[in-house]
Amino acid sequence: MNNSVVGLDIAKNVFHFYSMGVDAKVIKKKLKRNELLAFFANYPTSLIGIEACGGTHYWAREFSKLGHEVVLLNARYVKSFVVGNKNDFNDAQAIFDAVTRPNRRTVSIKSVDQQDTQLIHKIRRGFIDHRTALVNQIRGLLSERGIVIPKGIRQVRKQLPWILEDAENRLTALSREVFSEHYEKLIQLDEAIAQQDKRIGRLCQANELIRRFLEVPGVGPITASIIASDIGDGKGYNNSRDYAASLGIVPRQHSSGDKLVYLGISKRGNRTIRTMLIHGARAVLKACSKKTNRLSLWLQALIERRGFNKAAVALANKNARILWALATKGENYNELSV
């Protein structure tokens, strides 16, 4: 066990260090970005606690190379240890207090490959959000001119060229020019999203873990790749339920004494992964009615007993646990064993 414990509050350029000497004397330091690695290279091997936020995975990897043990802490967990007003040294002290607790809530350190996969997904998500905003803007502006397009990106792609060519819809030359530019932007965004999809496809072919994830019903290339980038080898979680809980697809509790009360799912953690797992589960449920395999029979009974939506969440929870097991055990998916 490390004799020295450090709480480090990171930022862009100035970092705040908090520790305690053998004589229980508090040690506080303010370090600039270009001083940080040199300082820890000459510092005794320590347990370094860092609140998980932007840039933490990079620093965690660099400190680990120097021989330190690094623990990334969940920001919500650290907040409960803050004493007094909000300032950087108080934050560093809260991290120091939190990292020594046995029930600490941690975040696994991401490798460069994991971050590369997440990079593709974040860029793709940005393009999708931009495209959605653009389509809504086009539909809204056209409705102000008495032209209504039904909801959906496909409808805009289909009808906007006809609207631009229609000489009798009373669009002015200026408005036609603007809408034409918007249509070109829409096509460019479609191409940019397709480019990211191709990259994800290449990742699926090259990554052995993603290929094994794709064997699970309800898990496609997008879901498999983003979960692989999130879970890694799965050792950041004690068991499969911990991973499912980290995604917010386990029930909340409001229990007292011997009375156990379970509520809806907690919806904590990674909303994107949770949403993908539930959407994938819905696709499986829609196709299970005419199948007789073990999973489909279980889902049919669950739908009849609990309803479609709860069955979808239950399957998403089950798939999260299966994916954790595949990551930690290095095995292939086998329906008969789940």
C-alpha cells in the first residue's frame, strides 16, 4: 500500500495539490502545467486521486508511467466530501478524503485506443445533432411561407428539391438560394456521418472484443464499439451488476427497515450507451414473437407479465451484464449459458 496519498485538482493550466505528511502536517502546492510531470517524477510513489473530468485519462496514464497508482473518482461522489466554500484547494482536499475511502466510486482509466473510438462517436454525434437542428430549421422556415413538410429527415431530403424546383410556390429568388444552400449542407452532413460509420465498421473488423460483442442480440456496430471503448477489459467494475448500475439501468431504491421499495431505473451514468442498449432491446422484442429459442421465450413471457417497455429495459440490463462478462472472461456469446 502507498504511504503517500495525494489529492490533485486538475485544470487547464494551474493544478492544486493536497497531501498530508507523516506528522499530519497539511501540504498544499499550486503547480503550473509545465511543472506537473517533473514534480511527480521526483515525488515518492503515491496514491493519486483525481476527479474524473476533461483531461484526466491523459494525466492518469502519464502518472502511471512514473510508477504512481492513480484512481479516477466519480465527480458526484467527490462532491459530498467538499467542506466549506468552493475553491480549488478545498476540491483537492475533498479528493484526498474521498480516494482513501473503501467504498469509493471510481472511473476506469481509458487507453488511447479507447479514446480514439470515443472520438469517432463524439464527432458522429455532433454531426447528427447539427443535422437534426438544420432539418428542424428548414421545416420551420418553410412553414412560415405556407409550405409544410412532414416530420423526418427523409421527408426533407425527398421534398426539398421538388420545392426548390416548383415555380408556383411563391418562394422568392433569395429564399430559394438560402434553402438550396441548406440542402447542400444537409447532403454534406449525411456524407460526414456516413464517413464516421465507415470508420466504425473498420473498427468492428479490427477489434476482437467488438466482434464478440456483435454476437449479442440487440447489439449492433454503433453500440458494440462505444461499449468496448467504455468498458475496456471490464476490470474497473467488481461484477456485472456494478456495470449495469453505472449505466443507470437498475432500479432505484427507497427502502427502510425490512421494507424494500424499488422504483424506476436510476438513469445515472452514460446516457448514450443506456439509450442504445434500450433501443437495441426494443428491436429484439419486436422480432421475438415468432421465435422459439430460449431468449425469445423468456422475452415473450416477460412482455406478457410486465409489458413491452419494462421488458425492453430488462433485456438492456441483461445485455449490459453479458457484455461485461464477455469483456472480463474473453469468451464468445452463447445463448445457452445466459
